[in-house]
Amino acid sequence: MYFNSESRFSEFSAQASTILLSSAKIIKNGEKARFSEIKVGDRIKITYDGTVLYTYPSMLGRVYEIDIL
């Protein structure tokens, strides 16, 4: 799983994460996609505001885009 925050790009491996998708765009192959197209084991790139809540499972703040790689 990749997290992209304010032009920083780093690899992050998580066993469990929670993402609120209320306003996130989901992209696959450059086109709009549905959440149901994300499968277990997929690599994804997440663009978000940089906020990570210290909870379990971890939660990201505002997510802008999820790109299925």
C-alpha cells in the first residue's frame, strides 16, 4: 500500500487500516472505478491530507484519491 501526502511518496505496509471514503475518488487505469474493484492483495496508492489517527486499526484523515495500481 502506498500513501501519498503533500507530494511525499512512501511505502507503508499495514495489516489493518480504515479509510473513510465519503469524498475519495477511486481510479483504475486512469479511469473512474468503484470500491468493489479493489481486491485483497491489490497494491493501491492513496492521496490524503497527511493525518494518521493513532487508533487500531489505523485511520487516515481526509482521503482525496485511491488509485488501484
